[in-house]
Amino acid sequence: MIGNKSGYEVFEFNDLDAVGVNDAAQTTGMNFALQITVADIGTNVVIRLEASVDGLNYFNLDENDSDITITSNGTYGYALSGCPVQYVRIRLVSFDGGSPTVSSKMGTT
């Protein structure tokens, strides 16, 4: 479980190279950052930041229920505050071209 020690903790998710989700991180934190790194992108990748309070039913963390489209290789950051969730994961919704790899980490206090 990430967030139950004093100080800053980082959890590294398993990489995604096919449509699907990675293993969820269990967290005690309400404030966390997600770092997404995309490599070998073709045209784009579409990801969704997901969370759950029970570990079974997941929802989109975006307040507008929107997915995130990334069009170039690089590292992207998303900070979330006041999110009383227990589980967090990343979903690779789709990709267009290339053989992309989506790597992700979560940091929390």
C-alpha cells in the first residue's frame, strides 16, 4: 500500500503495450501525482486514469469523464487533489499506429 509511510512514496505500475489496464495501486493518500511516459507512439494513444473505492468497480478520474489523447512521445504529469480513493490504475483505451509502450508511476505522501 502506498501512502501509509511518512515521506514521499512512488509506485511503479506495470507497462502497457496493448489495450487494457495495469495492476492497480492501493493507496491511502487523497493527493497524488501520476506520471505517464509514452514511447514508440504512432499517431496517438488514448489513456484513462481510473480509480475505485472497492477495488472492483472503477471510474474515470476526469471530472468530465473524458479520456486523454497523447500525440507525441514524452512524459506527462497529472496531479489530483482531494480524491478519497483506495485504488488507482491506468487504462490504455486505444492507440493508432506504432507499437507504443505506456509506462506510469504514482507518487503520494
